[in-house]
Amino acid sequence: MKEADYDALLNIKTKGEQKKFNDSMHYHRYEPTPYKALELLFQEYELNSRDRLVDFGCGKGRLNFFIHYLNQSSAVGVEMNEHFHKEAIGNLKRYRKKWKNHDGSIEFSCCLAEEYAIDSRDNRFYFFNPFSIQIFMKVINNILISYENEPRQIELILYYGSQDYIFFLENQTSFELKQEVPLPGMTEADPYEKFAIYQLTN
């Protein structure tokens, strides 16, 4: 299905990308994960209705609506940009109007990623290279503190994960690579064009 077709199916508007960069070098511009990539990811990686995924740098909420429609999974979108947050809320109203009988919840929080209070129900975390390694480290630390307070299975999903992210996870945390999902026709041209799933180990 084409990008526009998925937006029409879900009754949302998520196309386009951020034209100007953020004032801070720590936060990267908005660009939604392609629907084709999401299709391939969830053919290989399973989410269910008991999962609650947090998308850091969610933009207009594409991933949140996609997994809620596909798996009835609950989703939280964290977005620092007030304009994109407002668009995500507008998308939520349109989505609920069309898919009001779906279970699971969708929420959006307008705040800096490192200021998002990790909920004990949050167990899946998605990153499409949204910010610098310094911010990433703070977010991961918040996740680990939450885990100490409420042990549970926790997994990270990285799309286009930077070398800094990978090095930090593999050398300074208890996260281990569980699975990689390459994207045929894309990963061959760009080795970063893939998903990497990391699982927190005891």
C-alpha cells in the first residue's frame, strides 16, 4: 500500500518532513518512518494488545496509529514540537472517529524526551534516530530506573540506529541485540536502513 493509502485508511495526515532544523543540535528533524518499512518490521517482530509502546520523537503519530490499528497495542507518542503535537492530537480525533471500536489506548505527550516520566506499563520503546547520544543516554537511564522499580520485559526498537546508540547499548548497558530486521532493496544500499531490536537482560 502507498503512503497516502495508509494515511487514508487510518484517517490521519502524517506525510511530509520538517523543513527547518531545530534550534538545538541535540534534536533531529522530524521524518516519519516509511509505511513500507513498518510493514516489514511487523511481519518479523510481534507486538500484542498487552504491549504499550513509547515512540520518542513521534511527530504526527504515524507509528502510534499503525500499531494500534494492526495489533490493538497501546501507544504513547512523545513529541517536543508543539506544532507536531497539535497535529498528532488532530490525527487522534480523526482516527477515533473512524476506528472507535478498537481496543487499546493512544496518548500524546508534549515534552522533552528526557522529561517523559516512564510509566510502569511502558515496555516497548521506539527510536528513529530522534536526538543526540547525550539525550539517548538520559532516556535509557530513565527506562532502567523504571525497570528497577517495576521489573518487566523491556525491548528497544531502533530504526536507522546510529553507531553511537549501538556502542552505548552494547558496551554500557544490559541491553543485548535480540533481532535485526533488514529492509530488502534498502539495507544493501545503506547498512543503517534497518531495524535493530534490543532486549534488556537480567
